[in-house]
Amino acid sequence: MKIMVSACLLGENCKYDGGNNYSETVMNYLKGHEVIPVCPEVLGGLSIPRIPAEIVNGIVTNRDGHNVDMEFRTGAKIALEKAIKENVELVILQSRSPSCGVKQIYDGSFSGKKIDGQGIFTKLLKENDFRVIDVEDLSESSL
């Protein structure tokens, strides 16, 4: 099976703060599968590290108030094209990210408050009928 995965979950230092979200659970699940790592934010031209961003009234904005929506949407489109080209069967994404959040995202106040919603990349994947799961559901899901 071909599985696309948020690169940060594989230990790639591509998070906004220059770190990663390495997940042993993900690594164990991926054994025996073809893995396609992706970071839509980096694909969209954002630097590592970068100022944290959240979706504010439908527009991705960084903590300093700068609009980074174009970069997020460009990266999501490039990542989607890669998923289509690679014919991935499953996409495992990082929780709460403004790109990859599957069930929840931060509310746009930069206070840590979460709301139901999806990141830019997740929405595109779902609109294109990809099977998407939140990394936090990996251990409990019946894959």
C-alpha cells in the first residue's frame, strides 16, 4: 500500500518551530508499506522555522498578522498533485495543523483553543476522495 504521511511524523524537522512530531506508532504502522512524505507548508515556500500560523476567518494568517494563505494553498495543491500522481491509498496527517488537521484546528486566536475543522490540505484531499486519518486515531483505528 502507498501511504502519504506528514513528514514531521517521520522525524523530518519541518514544523514551524524547526522540530518534528516523530511518531513511533506511525513508524510501526508503515512497515512493509511504500511511504510518501509530504509537508505542504514547505512545498508552499514557507521557511523552517517559521512564525506559527492559524486559520483566521478562513484565511491562514501567522501570529504577526501576515497573510500566508497563498503559501498554504499553493503547498496543499502541490501535495495533492503528488498524492494523485503517486496514487496513494491512505494519508496520515498531523493533528490540529492549519495544513493537515483532520478533525480539529486551532481557532485562530493563537491561544491554544481548538475547534472542529480541517486544515487546507486535508480539505483538498477529502474533496478529491482520499482516505485521510488523524495520526492520533492511528492506534485505535481499524486499518
